[in-house]
Amino acid sequence: ASCEGCNRRFAKADLAAHALYCHGLRACSFCKGRFAKAAVLAHESSCGLAASCEGCNRRFAKADLAVHLRSCTGFRACSFCKSRMLPANVAAHERSCPEVATCSVCNHRVAKNSLADHQIQCCVHAPFSQQTLAAQSDGMKIVMYHGTSERNAASIRREGRFRPSTGGMLGRGVYLSKDVQKAKHYGPVIFRCLVSVGRVKKIDRQGHPLQKTWQTNGYNTAWVPPRCGMVPSGLEENCVLDPDRIQILGAL
């Protein structure tokens, strides 16, 4: 049988071994099969083990394409889920990306897995007036402050959680406020907390029918908005039923 690369003749049983090192043959970039140099380009154009990258239009062996896609400069990552896609598709994807959340303080859109950290920084640095512009609603995680005495603070540090008050304007629960000035009314030690408010009931007037019974009506947090007449100072207040909804971030 004749070798297509060098035209030398061999016994058929020896031809395959010769083809492995014949200088007249060249390997396909994708399947590694060896062909006459003049035939390689035609073979590669239709090789069944080749695949094209949508980002740069270069062709790769199918087995190598996934590795290339991770670093191809023709693709751009979604700001939220980090999935890589064609630049023309990014804007539409980001508008409906399932991994996006909206900050309740600044209304910026951020990745869900970074929302808590973003809100901590946002609430710490944003003016209180900006924080209260966003209506407090179900499911939010909000930075709040809790003021207490030195003695109670030592107990809170030791136990790692708050003990609910048994009484107060809103009944049983842990009292906190987004306004640090309100927290200062309760003592010299101010804890900064991240609160998962759950289902929220707004109590905006004295004598509200659920003022002290919201706990037994399916609510997790009672919220007194600022300047609603409930508090002489006009400062807002929250009462959280379950202390496990409160993550202590530290003391000021």
C-alpha cells in the first residue's frame, strides 16, 4: 500500500506504524488524525470533532472548547450571576437575571449573595433621611441599632443574642431603630444589627387595633414610621418578635 504523505509503498500491516511519523503527513488540529498536507485544510473544515467559539469565532477541538470559554475575551460576564455571554446579550440578561436584588436604601441593583454586605455599608454611610425614604416592607434585611445599658450589653455579648422585652409601646419583642439617635435614648451602648424583618405590620397611630397583638396575627416585625405621632421625638422604631432574626454586627 502507498503512503499518501510520501508515496512510498509498504506492506499494509506496516502502513499504520509508518503514518505515525511520516513527515509527509500532518495531524488534524481537532481529531489528531493524520492526513496528506494538501488534504488537511479540507478535512479540518468539516471535522466532526471541531466546534466554533461564539465569542471569537475561532475553532477548537470540542474537548478544549469549555476551557477556552472561561477566558475568551469575546464574552462578557453578567454583573450579578457571573455567567459569560455575548456582549450583545448582557443588557437583556441583566434586566431579568434571577440572581439580582435591589437595595432598599439606595435602590441600586446588586447580586443577591452580596446584598447583606452592601446594605450594611449603604446604611452605615447613607444619611438617615435617605434610609427612611424607602418604605419598610416584607422580606427586607435592614441595618438597625439597639441601645442598652452597660449591664445588659454584657449579657447580650455573653449570650450572643437579645432577650425580648415583655412590654413596651408595641408589646413583646426586641426594640430597634434604623435611626441611631433613637437607639441612644435607651442607653450608652449601641449595638449595630442586621435585621431580617420578615412580615412587617406598620403601626402608625396610637390605639391601632394591632398595636400590641401583631405578634399573634402572623407578623414578624412591627414598624412605627417616623413623624407619625406615635413617638414624642418623631423618630422611627421597630419591634422584632424573634431575636433569631437579628444578627449582631458589633457595638459602636
